[in-house]
Amino acid sequence: MTVHTTSPGREVSRMLSIITPVLNEEENIPLFLAHIDELAGEIEVIFVDGGSTDGTWAALQAAAGSSSRRIMLLASPAGRGVQMNAGARHAEGSVLLFLHVDCRIAPDAPAAITRALAQEGVIGGGFRHAFASRDLLLRLTSRVGNLLAARTQTFFGDFGIFVKREVFFRIGGYEPLPYLEDVEFSRAARRHGRLVQIDRTIVASPRRYLQKGKYRLSAVYLLVMFLNVIGIRPQRFVHYVTEK
């Protein structure tokens, strides 16, 4: 497999670079790429595998050979922040979109991102969040997250964080944290410009809530958010907030 590298200082195109970290996502790869093919505009997709032990890598190779999009496959140590930073270093687009493999966005989302970034002072942002479920607790979770994003410019990873590529490297990328790297990235990004929530919805899978237990996982998220404010990130919660 040939990987085309791009250094942070290299001139980049107006293409949108979608960066997707994966770990044991064999079954989700075909559906995700079918979704990507529905998006309008010039797009490249960079998958960064964190050491999958299932058939993820083989599925990615098969998809790369059949997709109509430019596909790049990378491998890195596990950890979403580490994987997303690796993808960003190889991106050739002027805008980076960090999109989870179990999330879906509107076909015109790339154009909506472009319009948002054309606003004065805007360097990035995210989508309006919704789960692919009518469950009352999950709907409330999305509502609280959307209010947080709108009022504090803080975006979680499944909100589809996007940012100008040049600003991403000025920020220093994601911190290699066990979790909440997205919250810390938002905090760092706000020092460089404004983050906005665009008028498009990203639909996220509720699979982790279903597997871990929606009440238990909701409680864990509240706790880790509180502890993160005071600089504490217990390793014991990694199993809940980073694994499927």
C-alpha cells in the first residue's frame, strides 16, 4: 500500500479531508464508505487503524480498491487522539473533519462546513447532534450536548469536529489523553478563533449506551466530565468511554 504524505507546511488543496480512527470496526466499514459516497464535493477519507484484531484492515483494503473516493489507509498506536493526529499529518485538504465510523452526516454537509468557515473569525466547529434512537434519555443527552456546544463552543467527538487544517497544527492537534481529548481540543481551539455549531445534524449510533447500559454510561460521562475539570482522568473509566 502506498501512502502519500503531506507535511504541515505543504500547500494544500480546498478538498475536505475526513479522518476516521478505527479499532475493530470490520462490520461498519462498508456502510460507512457507502455513506461517504453520498456526500457532495471533493473529499478524501483517511482511515487510521489503531491495531485492530478482527478483519478491519482487510475490509479497509477492499474498500479502498472499490470506492470512488480517494482513500488512504494508515496504522498507528491505539488512542483516538493519537490516531487522529496521524491522519491529520497526511491530510491534503484545507479542512479536516474528524468523523467516527458509526456517525452519519447530510449529503450537503461539506458545503455547510465551507460556508461556516467563511465567517469572520471562525476556525472550526461541529454539527447538531442526534442519536439514531428515540429513547428519551438519549434524546435528552443530545439536547444537553447541543446546548453545551452552542453556549460554550465545546464539542464531543461524535459531534463531527471540523477545523481549518492550518489552525489544527497551530493548536498542536489532539492531546494523547485516554478520553475527553475532544473536550480539551475544543478548549485549546477557542484560543485561536471561534467554533460554531452548523445547522446540520450528525446522527450517531447509540451502540455504546446499549452495550454498557444507558444509565450507567450517562453517570460515568457526567463523572469524568467533572473530574476532567479538576485535571483528574482515572484510567478505570477508559473501558466505558472509549471502547465499543
